[in-house]
Amino acid sequence: MTSFTLNIHEFYTELKEAGFTEQQADVIAKIQGRAASATIEQVKSDLHLDELATKRDIRETELRVVTQLSAMQQDIQVTKLTNRALLAVCAVIATALIKIAFFN
């Protein structure tokens, strides 16, 4: 991002060199400084620059996402193992019921 700096002293000096009195140069430089500051603040507000994410914000968010993804992957693995175990139990029960029904 480009930075803007208004050198009030330099501006004041240029006004004096151009023939303005000390009082005129002082007042004009102060007014120009306030106007520049107000313009910068308005631009920041208009562009919502205060709401932009920093690199640190992005890294922290990425870490949270990776952590949550890892936890979800573990949950999926547990669910797969549980489903396999339940399928095996169902197979044993089905086999037992078939044996009871046909071989008793």
C-alpha cells in the first residue's frame, strides 16, 4: 500500500518563498495539513481499510481451518471403523439367524 505524507514544514517554506507572509503561510499549511488528514481518513473509511485482514489474521484462520479439518478427518475414520464393526456384527447376527432358521 502506498503511503502519503504531507511535509507541512516544507509546504510552509515553499509558501514563504513564494511571497506569503509568515502568518499566511502558517495558516495555509495548517489548513492543508488538516484537509489532507481528513481526506486520508475518508478514503480509509470509504475503502474499509480498517476491516482488511492482515497476513497474521489469514495465518490464524488457516491454522483454525487445518485444525478443524484434521479433527473432521479423525471423526470420519472413527465413523468408518464403527460402521465396519456394525456391519460385522450384522453379518454374525444374520449368519446365526440363518443357522437357527434352517439348521435347527
